[in-house]
Amino acid sequence: MNDTAAIPVLDIVSDVVCPWCYVGKRRLERALATLEDFPITVRWRPYELNPTLPRAGMDRREYCERKFGSLEQARRLYARVEAAAAEDDLPMHVERIARTPNTRSAHRLVELAGEHGCQDAVVDGLFAAYFVEGRDVGDPATLRDIGLAAGLAGEAIDTMLNDAAGDALIEATERAAREAGVDGVPAFLYNGRLLFSGAQSPETIALALKRARARGL
């Protein structure tokens, strides 16, 4: 087995509109920064929280009224995650969000970025666009901007956005995640095995990774 094959893979199953996934990414980065001599490959995998939304998304108020009862109730529920984001020095402005998107195309952009070595930059761009700027990350023009900023070629992005066959890959990857035990996000899989779920503290994440390596998972 060569050195590359021996490097463990950490899959983060998430949705780009999941606020705890946004927080969880920052906490993962802090955990990895504390680990010495711990090579690992991080991959982002899709999980759609609202797979039945129209491809054009939905007005934010209408969405919150359907899911939470009211926009005001949604804001109260978001207060906890906003406080967590502040503790992690993450900007979050959910009040700027005007539209809840269908995230299928955003996940396809993340998959494309994985093929070109810029997945982390695309995930960061999607989180910032949605949770900081309030942009519609289901909009093709927005996705194109994010992909270009991360280093993807415009032609590759356009081809991906116009190829409906790519949906099958997202659906298959989501099925595989559910079969591995994922029923909520963020979820962290170490070499294909569910390690833990939720935006755990950096200390908890680091300990879980060290234990997984020690057990030879």
C-alpha cells in the first residue's frame, strides 16, 4: 500500500444551508490545527435538508412559516446557532437571507470542486454567500461566481449546471450516507464509518479522530 492510499479520509456530510454545518467546519479546522503528524483527506459530501423544494427555491418568509410556524419563531431558533457562531468568530447574518434555496446544484458544484482540488474553497464560498451575504446559493449565476472565485473554469461550471444527469450522482451519494447511518448533519465519517454527528467542540473532534486512528478504523 502506498503512502497516499494509507491516508485516512474524513467525509463531512452536510448541506450548505445548514447553520450547524457552517459552525462545524470552523470547529473542524481548529481541531485539525491542534493535531500533529495527522495526515487526513477531508471530503465534503451532500445531504439535502429540503430536497423537495422547487429548483427555484422559496421565499424565506413563506419557508419559515411552513417549517417553523412563523419567521419570528425561526429567528428565535436561529439565535442559539448565531450565538455559537459568534463564539467561534464566525460572521452570520441570517436576517439578510431572502430566499431558501434548493441546494442540489450547490452540491453538484462542491462535487465538481472535489475533482479539481478546490472543494474547501467552494464550501467556504457557499457558506459565506448564504450565511453572511444572504445570497441565493441555488441561483446559477451565484454558483458560477463562487466557483470562479475558487479557481474553477467557467466552462466546467457551465457544463455542470446544464447537465441534468449530474443529479443522479448526488442522489446516490446521499443514499450511501443514509446507509452508513447518517440521519442528520453535519455528520463525520472516518474511512466510511460514522464517527459522530453535530457541530462538536474542537477538542471533542480532535479526540474522536485520534481514537479512530488508534483503533485502526
